[in-house]
Amino acid sequence: MIFCLGDGRCESSGEGYQKNHRVFNKDVSEDEYGKIKKTLDIKIKVTEWIKQDDGGHLKTYSYIEAWKNWLKESTDEQRQAILNIKQFDEKIFKEITGLTKKDLEGNSGRKNKLIAKANELKEKADQLLKEAKNM
């Protein structure tokens, strides 16, 4: 199962619970399941050793906190791999992780817009420089 939910948040029964080759509560072929699984590089840390002068301590995160931490540390490619899953269901994903599609899209959408704007301004600046040199 990849991103599947049972009847409720902590229920061990229902549509998405313990069924083979399911992605976002939808049946997929064994081959497709394997391909999707290979594209995902997700390691959620629910515990982390915090070093301190006195040695440190083990920090425990809730599942939602762990996903938020993963989001901060993940790459655009890791987030995009989830969004690229044909069966992606934002409602199920949010129930499991506490994250939205917009969270996954993150800065990459903003980054691409900024790069496009910068390129546009650069072209305009190059054009103005060329005109100034021809004066």
C-alpha cells in the first residue's frame, strides 16, 4: 500500500487498509505498484538524536511533525515524484501527512516564476544596452 487510508485516521479496517497493490486507495497492477514504489524516496524521521553539551536526548515527532520536517528537507524531485503519481489524491494525502498539494509544489512553482521573470528582465536589459551602445 502506498498512501492508503482505512476507515478513519487510526482505523485498521476499510477501503485502504492492508490490501496489496493499492495507491491512494486505488487498485493498481503489481507492475505499476513496483514502478511507483521505485520512484519514491521518502524517509520520515519520527525520532532524532539532539546533541547537547550534556550528551543529548532523543526527540520524538508526531507523524504530522515528521512529514513537515520531511517537506523542509526534501528535494523538488522527491516532492514531484509524489505529485506525478497518476492516482494522487490530495484529500487522502492531506489526511495521512497533514500536507497539501500546494505544500508539495512548494517553492518550485515560485522559483520557476522568478526565473522566468529574471530571464524576461535580462532580455529587456540586454536590448536596452544594445540600444544605448548604438546611440
